[in-house]
Amino acid sequence: MKPSKIYHFLGSVYFAILLIALVAIFVIAGTLIESSTQSHRYAAQFTYSNPLFIMLLWGFFINILLSALRRWPFKVRHIPFLITHLGLLMILGGALTKVYLGLQGTMGIMEGAATHRISVGDTYVVQVEKRGEKPYSYSLDELDKSQYEKKERLSLQLLNHLPNSTERLATWIKGTQAFIQGLSPMPVHEISEIQEESEIPLSGRARFHHQNSPTYEVYALRADNVNQVINRLYQQGALLKISDRGSGATLASVPLNTAISQPIPLRDKLGPYGEATAHLDLEFSDIDGFKQEAAIKLKVSSARNNDIHEVEVPLTGDKALLNVNKSTPYLGSSPITVDILRTPILVLLEDQHNDTFLAAFDARGKVWSQSFGNNHLQSYIAYEEGFGGYAIQSEFPFPGFICGREQREAAQIDYLSAQIRQAISTQTQLSPPLQLLMEACHNANVDFLDTLVAFLSHWDAQHSWLFTEDHNLPELIEKSFKHINWQKQPLEACRWTARLFDQIEPAIAQGSNLLEVLQERRWPLIAPCEKLWEQNPNNNAEKTGSLMTLLTQQIFSASEQMSIEKESDTIPATSQQHARLLSAYLRVYDIHLSTITPPLTELEMRELIQKKQEFDESQGPESTPPFIETPLIALLEAAPVTKKLEDNIPAITMRAQEGSRLQTITLGYDRFATGLKWPVLNGEYLLRFQPHFLDIPYNIRLRHARQINYANSKQALSYESDIIVTDLRTGESVEKTISMNQVHETWDGYRFYLSNITPGDESSVKRIQIVVNHDPAKYWLTYPGAIILSLGIILLFWMRPYKKMEKIE
């Protein structure tokens, strides 16, 4: 074919139609591919990222250029045509310039941080960092050649490349073994189904405190039903002990699983006491761990007085193991105490999603858990900035000394004593009944604080609104109460209160409604009682306690107006009578062991209990809790390649060599270069498989990122970020707010898009992801070309009459 024919064909409309048809085919194919694969990247490989598509752009450029040159020599009527084609050439030139010189990448920034580096998508390099040196990187194509040319650096040889892989950070369980620093590796047992009679196999035993601390059984397991395994392990080897609080006599001691499955007969020295039913509420969530409601609930039916007592033993939190009286909380502690005795256990458990959990039960039944999500670790330890490797650490939750119910109740008493002693030392004004008791203790030459605490504890153990006289008093209380002087004290009101509750307490104990009892006895101040009862229609125990307090206060406030048969000026004859009247006086001021005992945090509780424990000189007290630790490693496995290329995570296996030292390592692709760098050759180097990074002439600092919600809703309306953009060439800075629909653009074609923000709420420091786009020809080719094209089109219509005149002439 002659050159002239080629020249005319390339500038002809036929070539233009051919190019348009080919572009249409590409666009249709790209649309169908993206629709079927849901992958924009996959479609781009067949369209505008395809070299053939770029050749089509060059074809359009040549066709438009030659079609204009074919008009030579140019005439006046060709001016609109030439201007239009010039505009088209400039637009195509801008597009081709962007293809070869343009830039698109992403940058991730934390609040308060700044960066001028962007990661370029679809690029793959291995970053190498040596101690004390600046990091450098190599693409996969130049790995072998470049490494061997630079003998002073690490030699890397690419052994294998996986187009897609799955990577997870393995913590306590790694394959078939579990690892705790300082202990031998333990086997991991697969639990697919739990048989009723079978026990879960043990992996090992260990002490985590000192040589005299309890030995923990360690279970390393992999199971689908995490909650079922945790419940079975808790019941396995646990003993439930039920006692009478007043006498301390053991009523029953049975395995926990037996207590849950059938009623428990209770007995003491006097014979049958009643029976109890137990329920274990130990729901375990693979997100939240043990719920705050975790508890053992006991219901005791007494055969002697037909009482029913409900006791709840929390297993988590600051009130763990402290018995909660659910049936009659207004009377203080339940007459029944519940204790758990068990072999302490530590559980390392991995579920079907490769999430790992630590769970522990101490020797008194308290539970604890911590989760380590697959690739969602809340924290980790980097030794020597990663050169020494990485580890996961967890504070061991339980102390190395006994910390059961009895010790916790004693710690509360000790803390109460300390609070009252401090109030006395600062000359804080005590309430009248406490002042009365203090004077009696002074006259009896006994310690007021010891007497008060002993009396409150003795009274609480009776499980009654007022102190009952049919109980013997300890010598300390007996000695001091004889010196109580009731002169100038509301003695008659105390007596009236005692008489009233002598009549109504037996009825309440048999299950009668307190308000109905008062209505039947025509209580003169019934109206406020009815109003109080209606305020809380659901909780009968709470209503009864509030009403009994109101009754006591009503008697004291109206005692002078009521018709009371006075017992001349006689004083109580016995210490038991003094104690009962004083308890009525204390109730007016809402003073009872259950109402004035301050809550303690777990740390405060431990410190108080620890002070009362005895330690060997070699052992010493626990000043800080122990930690358990495990190495953190990455596990990679080959995965099928997906059609959605954005979801594929490539991985490479390399051989690292320096001198005689040799190590093989597999690295997964870190798409945003925010993950861990992995040490090789005894921590001499750190490696990471990541995108290529480029520096841009702008430094971006994130001041604040926020989520904008719809009014009166937590649903996100928009995301905004306040940034400071500094031109590194001139030093000039501007403050801008970018959002999902508000882009910042610089004078030289850099555009900054806000693409992501995590987390969206105000819970922690946020991180944003900005897409950076640079079109270097936008302002001197693309935009001017569009203007010139528009001008040419206008001229085409404006000069049409002149063309007709020229043809006529």
C-alpha cells in the first residue's frame, strides 16, 4: 500500500469509525466484566489500563491530527474545523499525559499526625530495614539482580509467589500447639462434640505466681461451640458448698453439675433443713466474653419455717463471689451462704473463625476472659521496635492468695472500719445512735469501732429487721451495751418500733403483703405507705424494704403524738434488750451493715485481703500482678484466586541470606503498609511486602476527623476532616475541611478526596484515608483544550453562512 493511501486512511472518517467501534467494544466488555466479577480492577485491565486501549487513544490523536493536516493549504472556512480539532488534540494529549505522568495513590493519617507520602496501588515491593539505617525497597522484578550487585546489603531470593492468600496473626494457639512463654508447648485438642459423661482432655499444668500458689490446669482447645465448652469446663471439678450464715454449719457440699441437674437436700445437726435448686448463668459471647450477669443462682426452701431464700453469686465484676440476697435484701445478708470450691483453670480456646480467647476460673469460682480477634488485636508488644520480634501479653487476672467470699466480706468490714475510724479522727459529727454507742463504749472502756462492727455483723447474720433477743451476744458487745444510757434518747419510740415489728415480721416471713398487713391493722399513717407502694409496682422486695424504713421513721417522728403506754422510767434489763432497741434507733438513720458497707473495686479488695495474708520471706507479697506472654507470628495459607481482584492478597516466599546465615520467610501483602515488619536473621533486618511509596510536594496534617449524624440519630450523614495542607516547595500552608463530597484541589493539579474514616464514633483517636490524584496536564492541556473545542464548535455554526456564500461565488 502506498504511503499516501496510508496517510489518507489514518486521517479519514473510516479510521475514526473503526476506532469508535473498537472503543465501544472495549467499554461494553469492561461493563460486562465488572458486572459479572464485581471487580473494577479486573475490568480496568481490559479497558483504560490495557495497553491496547492506550493505543486506541494514540489512534484517535493521529486520526484527528492527520484529518486536520489533510486540509492543507488552509483557508478561512477551515478555521472552525482546525480550532475544533486543536481542542480535541489538547484533550487527548492531556489524557495521554495523565496515563504516563499522572499519579494516584492513598495516604493514611492519624489525628495529630502528618505525612507527605502516598502508596501507589497495584505496586509490589519488599521494604528492607536494617538497624540504624534508612529503609530501602526493591520491586519483585529486580530482587535477585539488585541484591547480588550490592554485596553490602541483604541478599533476597524469590522462591514462590501466591496470587492470593489468607493471613492471620496467631497468638496463644499456633497450629496443633499452644504456647505460653516459660512453659513447654502444650497440645491443642479438637472438640467437635461434647458427650455428657466425657471430660474435656487436659493439656498441662502450671503455676503463674510463686511456688506456693495454686496449680492451674491448662486447657488448650479448638472448638466450634465456645459457650458450651466454657460451661462444661466450669462445671468440671467445681464443688458447691451451702452453709448456714448464723451457725456456720455446712448444709450441703455437692458437685456443681449435680446441683444444677437435681434438687439438693440440706441437713444440719438438727436434721433435715430443706432443699435447694441451683442454676448456672454463664453465657459466654465470642465478642464480649463473660457477660456481667454471669452468676450462680440458688433457691432454698426451708422445711422448718417455710421460708424461701434466693441467693445470687456474681462471678464477675467488683461484687464477684459476694452473696446477694435477692428475696429479702432489706434484711441484709441471706441466712444461707454459697461458696464455690474448684480446681483453678486457664483455658486457651480457638473458635471456627480463628479468634482466640483466654478464660480463667480461680479456686473460688470467679471467672475472667479476654479475646484476641483474628487480625484485630487491641495491643501487642514490639521488642526493640520489631527487631526483637512481637508478643501478646495478658495480665493474669487472679492473685496468688485466697480471695474468696469470706475474705471479700472481711475486706469490706475492714474498709468500713477504716472509714469510720477516719471520720472519728477528723471529729466528724456522728449520728445520734452512734454517739450513744460511743459513749457506752467509753464508759465500758472498750473500743467503739470494734464493738460497732461486731454488733453490725452479729445483727446482719440474724436476717431480721431488728436485732432479736434470743441470740447470745459476744463478750465485747455484752460488756459495752450494759452501759448504754437512754436518758435524753427516744427510748419509747424504740420500744414502740420493736413492738410493731414483733407483730408484723412473722407475717412478712410467711409471705404476707406488708401493705395489706398494715391495712388490716388500721395503721393510722397508711396514706404515705400506699403512695410509696404504688411508686414501684414490680419489685416486691424493694417495696417492702422501703416501706419498713418508712414505718420506722413514722414511729419516731410521731411517737410523742401517739398513745404509748409508758413503762415508767425503767431501763432495759439485759444487753439483748439494749441491742434490740439500739437496732431500732439505727434503722431510723438507715444504719445497717448492708446499707453502710461501701463498695470496693477489685484492686482495693485485693489490697485489703493481701494485707491480711502471710507470706514467706522468699516469696514476699504480690506487689504487681504477673503477666503471661506468647510470641506473635503470622500464618499464611494459599487461597483460591477470586474474580474480584481487589480481594486477592498476594504472598511471596523468599530466602534471606547474609554471609553464612540463611532464613526462609513468607510475607503477605500489606496493602496499606500499616502492619508489622517481620524480623529475619536473628533480628538484624525487618521485611515487609507492601506497595511502592512516593513523596508528593504537599504535607498533609490531620487536625480532627468527625462523623456528622442525622438529627436525633446515630446514623452517619457525612464524614468530615480538618486538614492543614503545606506546600513543601514554598512553605505556604492552608487549612481546609474535606468531606465525602468536598474535595481540596491545588493549583498544580493535586486533588485530595476523603475516602474512609475509622472509627466513626468518638471512642478513640481516628484514622482517615485520603485518595490523592494528580493530573499534571489538567490546567495547560485538558481544560484549555475543552475551551478551545467549545470555541471551535461555536465557530462552526457561526461561519456556516460564509461557507454557503463562498460556494455560490
